[in-house]
Amino acid sequence: MKKEYDFSKGIKGKFYTEAGKIEIPVYLDKSVKDFYINAAVKKNTSVDSIINSILKKEMELIKSISGNE
């Protein structure tokens, strides 16, 4: 390691990502992806918002069944 580093040309926050806003790749079967793309187009929304809604409902269902609220 160097004794000193020059950060004079650094950009503050260049690699900062707000918590909860990190995107991760999710690989879906073609039929599943196509279904939700069509649903998003019909509802004039994004596939992300539809999938998030479905997963949140699934989380609530699992919590209610397992008693972990």
C-alpha cells in the first residue's frame, strides 16, 4: 500500500447506492417473463412493480402462515 493516496480528482458519492435501491439480476423462464411483460404493458406499468407486488404479497402470506409477523 502507498503511504498516501491522492483523492483530489475523486468524485464524492460516485459509487454510493441508496440502501434498498440495489438492482440484482433475476433470471425468469421465458414463459414467466413473457406473461409479466404482457401484464405490465396492459396495466401501463413496469415489470419490476408487478413482480415486487407479487413478491410482497407472497411474503405476507408466508409470514401469516408461519406466524412470523
